[in-house]
Amino acid sequence: MKGVILHGGSGTRLRPLTHTGPKQLIKIANKPMSQYALEDLVSAGITDIAIVLGDVHPERVREYYGDGSRFGCRITYIEQERPLGIAHAISLARDFVGDDKFVVYLGDNILEGGIAEYARKFEEGDADAMVLLAESDHPRDFGVAEFDGSGRLVGLVEKPRVPPSNYVLVGIYFLTPSIFGEIARLKPSWRGELEITDALRDLLRDGGRVGHAFVRGWWKDTGTPEDLLLANQRILDRMEADFLDGRSVSGRVRLGKGAVVEEGARVVGPAVIGDGAVIGDGAFVGPYTSVADGAVIRGAEVENSIILDGAVLELRGARVVDSIIGAGSRVRAGGSVPRGIRLILGENSRIEL
């Protein structure tokens, strides 16, 4: 079985974080979100992987993942010059897939527990496709499954006004090459895209066998800053970390190589502090915070936040919550500052308070 990671999309709901790079490279718990997909595929024994690149700084993706060898896989890159939909992106992988079964993994999805058991089920079965489903309180925001009275999957519809169920498509699709014929006959949807839900619907209509499975545990589609922060919380909750009990560091905390927690600073887990990061005098890094490589925090209290590579916060007396600070950004205060601050800052931003 082969793997295909979709790394496109403009990430409009994550702006300004996506003005300077693809959304899938934004770090969650100090790891790019698409790396969770890549590692999940490798853990399931899928090591021949294509990454379909979008038009937002694709060179950054190539630079980060390289040939895949340091992740235990072999990566092929495929260019999607324009965002014409998931089904269109899948169609570009036809030569890469050949006659093999394959799994498509949206690079901004994170699934607790991984796909290994579902991959095994699909590989050993005779279905033409299999979808993963999760229950949602907001099914109108996703592709939705339709069942008959016996619980058999009979249809799929993209972002319906009146959802036929509360079960939505997780962004992971197990497919065979039969899907390419269905995609070739698709017409663009009202969104101007080729929808994978339409291709799977047509496969069902044409007599194809489309199985389904309900995921256990949590699943996150990380499309908004709130989603990123929630995913960060959940990953930190399950993260392997040292349990520390000291004056400066306590709780489940992972400290990177060369990370420094100075005298007078405090870190309370769950938290992860990247390589070379500095938590300076007077700083408090509270639960559910990720501080990436080379970041510096002095004076501020920071909780439930993501501080990306090389960012600097020098805000004595301020409390920063529910925030995402882009790589290389600097936030400083020369005098008194508001007690509570929430910031969503893109890369290399500057704020002086």
C-alpha cells in the first residue's frame, strides 16, 4: 500500500499564520502538523509516500522533508499548481499509485491512535474504497455520510445544508485505482472544486464497494487557530515527557537540548520547550504551552499557547493566553501592559506595547 499526503490549500482561516508558508508546516507541540500524518503512515508500514504540494511556498515542504530518509520513508513530490479540490489532487497521484491500493491523508488532520488497524483491514479486504467517520456536532462543515435503515453506507454529501447524519468524513481515505475513473468524470462543484465526496458517491452508484469505519479517540481538522490550540492541548496530554517536581519545572514537561529555565522562571506541564529555548527570569510558562526551538520568553505569563521558532516575548507582568506567536516574531513592552493579552501573529511580526 502507498501513501499520499495532501499538502495544498490556501489556509485562509489561519491567516496571518499562512501568509508566509503552508498551513501544514505550522508546528503543533513543536512538530509540523503534516509530520503527524507522515509518521502515522510510516507506523502503519507505509513507506512509499507522495506529497502533493500546493502553491503556497512548496519549496519549504521540500526543504523540511527532503527525500524522506530521516523519517524512515521515501518521498515523491507532486505539484498541484492550483487548488482545484481534493479529488483533483488525488488524480495527480495516478502514476505514483500505479496498480496499488493507497491511503490519502490530508496533511492538516491529526488522528489519535493512528491508522494502522484501518490500513490492515483495507489491505486484507476486497473493498474498492473505505472512509473513516467521526461524530460531529457541526456536520454541515464537513462531508457527511448517509446510511440506510440497516446502517449501510449509501451516500456522501459535501457540506450539506441539511445533514443526513452527524457522522462526518475524517480527512483520511483508503482507495484503489478504481477511484481515478470516477474522478475523471467529475464536474466541478458549486465551490469550483472536484469533490472526493462526489467521486465516492459515484463509485457507490456504479456498484463499487465502499466500506467505512468509525474512529475511536479524537480527531482534529486543524483549520482555525482555535483548532490548533485544541490539537496542541490533546497532543501534550498524551505526550511522553519527564515528570518533574522542582521549583523551576514541575509536571509533565519535555525540555529540548540546550533549553534553559533561568532562576526565577517557572514551567508547569504539560508543556514542551524546544531546543535552545530560554524561559527567562520572571517568566511563567503554564499548562498546554509549546515553546519551539530558539524562542525566548521573559517576564510574561504564557498559558495555552503556541510560541513558534525564534519568537521573543518580553512582557513583564503581562499574561498571554490562547495565543499563537509566529516564528521570528517579537513582542516587547517598554512600560505597563494589559494584564490579559491574546495574540495571533504571523511570521516575523513586530509589536511594541
